[in-house]
Amino acid sequence: MRYPFVRVMAVAAGLSVAALIPLGARLGSITTPPLNTVSLHETSRPTAVPTQERETVAPSARGPRLEEPPLTLEHSFILVSVAPAQASQQETKVPASVTIAQAMLESDLGRSGLSQNANNYFGIKARPDPGPAGVVYMNTWEVVGGKNVTVKEPFRAYHNADESFVDHGKFLSERPLYSAAFKYTGDPKQFAREIHKAGYATDPNYSSKLIALMDKFNLYQYDLK
């Protein structure tokens, strides 16, 4: 099963097809047509009524047009991330809320070069193993010895976003390094702290950023109970 990741995201943000991985056409607001004017002159015998004598409904009396507000890029990304994140949780126990927050942060909502060029939404490196679609080398920001540095690293490449989500759950669940986190599968915030503590990211504020996203968008609602 394929999930139309960037199609929905680009649509909501009004981005061009070249801006993200294969994008679809823009999604415009859905607007209902104005109400039809109804003549109040009804008699038993039809008669022509001069234009100036006809009663009409003023535009202001028709009420406002009903429009569906366009989805934000964040909400569009979340919507297409729910199913693969929940599938991963069902198989690996990684809370869906954590998976979605990581994908949002790591891929910059699908706009990062890594997600566009390699369908890698979680920044998983190709050490020691390549991804299903091989390896791609990208410059990445790291914090080493308290200093911000940019280094070129090998990252796993995937054929599509679904593969990236599946591999993310297995990457965490199959490594003893992250075993402590799985004591907190029912506590997404602590789970995020534990994978950070185990070395998932070098950003000292990594788990705080994940928790902020989970709180802001109430990602906990997508966790399987």
C-alpha cells in the first residue's frame, strides 16, 4: 500500500512540483455557489414583472460563502503519516506519536534534501547497512564537543516513504542501544527522552523538540491503545 506523502503536503502548502518529491496539483478551497434568487411574485396567472419591480435578495442577505480552510503543511504531513506510523507501532511498539514527531522534525515536513532525494524521513545513516535503495551521501548538521559542525555522511535510501517508516521502527526495536526506551512504550514523552539519551541525535534539544511537536499537534491521539 502506498501513502501519497508529498502530494498532500505540497498541495496544502501551495508548493511547486519541483519543490518536493513527486507532488500533485494544488488543492483549492471548496466554495459553495451563491444561493439562487427566488422570486416572491407568484400568481395564478404568470405575468411579466418589470425589472425594476422585481424583488431580489441583496448579496449581504445571502449569508457568507462557506469555505473549507486549506490544510497547513504540518497538518497535511501528519494526516499522511498516521497510517504508516500506526502500522509501525503495531509491529514494533514504537509510539506512533514519537514516529510522526521524528518524521516532522528530521525531514522538515518532507522538504529536506534527504527526504526528497532518498525518501529518508528519519535521518537514519547507512552504518553499517545500506537502505533498500542503497546509500546517498548528504551534508548534515551535527553537534560535536558542543560545537555545530557540518559533515558529509552516508544515509540509507528508500524506494518510497512507506519503507522509511517501516525501517525506522525496526531500527529502534532491533538495537539493544535503544532497549531502555521500550520500557516506556506507553509514555511517548519518556520514550523520546530515552532514544535521545541513547544517542539517536546529537542535538542537545532533540527530545524537547519532539515533545513540543507532540504537545502542539496532540500527536498522542494517534497512538494505538
